[in-house]
Amino acid sequence: MRRLAVSGGRRRRIRPATARRSGVALRRKVRELRRLVPGGEGAPARSLLVRTADYIVRLKARVELLRALSALYDELPLPAGAAAGV
């Protein structure tokens, strides 16, 4: 069986050793995602990608919230008697 890859509109033949290496690399990356994404340990690969996308959105929202809270606290006046620079 011949495998073809499309790159920039051109087709090229994939060598079996190259396909095997890329398959190993892909499995390693999926295993790493399963470790990083909450609830990803038992999820099938397709579901894992959806969970990963959702997790990224939640992390971005958390970062935005923390930045907003940090800015809010930066604007608060220091209490009387508070040490400067602490």
C-alpha cells in the first residue's frame, strides 16, 4: 500500500520508515496531552482534542481573571501603617 502526503498542493510518497516515525511521535504527543489535560487519561484521541481545546479556553479565561484582579489590587490604597515595598 502506498501512502501519499499532500504538501503545498503537491503529492509525495511517504516512506514506511518515515510514516512509522511520525506515528511514534504522534502517539508520544497524544500520551503527553493525556497527562496534561484534566480528564484526558481515559479519553479517546478525538475526545482528547476537544477536551484540550476546552482546557485552553478555560486557562485563558483564568489568566484574564487573574490579570484583572492583579490590576484591581494594584489600584487599592495601602492601609495605614503598612510597610512600604512589602
